[in-house]
Amino acid sequence: MGVRPVTDTLEAMAPGEHIHAATADEIGFFNVGYEPMDELHEEFRDLMIALASPDVGDYGLPLVEIHEHLLRHCTAEERWMREYGFPAYDCHKQEHDMLLEVVSEVRRRYDAGDNEIVQRLAQELPHWFEVHANTMDAALGFFLRNLAENAAGEQVAEPA
């Protein structure tokens, strides 16, 4: 059985259906062993917690912050993949593109007055990220670590 796209879950929920806000304990930190990527993941985790916080009254700022982070996050990973010839670049980038489109759509709908769509995103995003980090990002982290180790002491440079 495959992983459901975030958009399927967002659309399948009935209006008014109970939305469970994620807690810090429920949103894990996905360490892949490549420090620059791990730092991005930690920042993303913190932003997901802020977005899911039950005491957030206005979702506008946390939603913009998570969207801006994701643009930087995906750009950094895609730069590493292109620069170092990561074999699964196309597949990994496709997941980023789908994620960014979903977040853009959530922003459009929030701007049109739909607060509940942000709550739905806050509920589903950690599940998507868990799968993505433990598959796509884990493979990229392994690739980058091996590249760095095989470069006879040279470090894989962070993107500028």
C-alpha cells in the first residue's frame, strides 16, 4: 500500500472533523547523518510544531514561515543533488514539487478565509515528512556522507 498524498487526506476530511494538533513528542527529529540537512530538518520540525500549536490563533505567520523554510530547504537539497550527481534527483525533486504546490494551495485557501485547511496541513505534514525523511532524505544523506568520506578528507560543501 502506498503513501497517501497530503492533498488526498486534506480533501477527504469532512468539514468540522476533529483535527488533532501535533505535539513536540509526536513530531520527531529525523537525523540523516549529514549535518547541514539535519539542521534543516530540526528547523522544519520546530516550524511544524509552531504551525500545529493549539494556542495559535492566527495561522498566517506560521504558514508563511513554514512555506519560506520549505523553499530554502528544498532548494538546498536540490542543489546538493545536482552538484554531486545524486542518482534519484528526479524522484526526490518531484516530491519537493508536490509538497510546495500543496503548501502554496493551502496558503491560497487560507488567504481566502479557510483556516481549517491550515489545521489539516498541520496534522498531515508530519506524517508526510516522516516518510520523506526516512526514505528520500535518508538516501541522500547516505550518499553525501559516503561522498565526503571517499573524498580523502575533503568536506562536501554547503550550497552558497
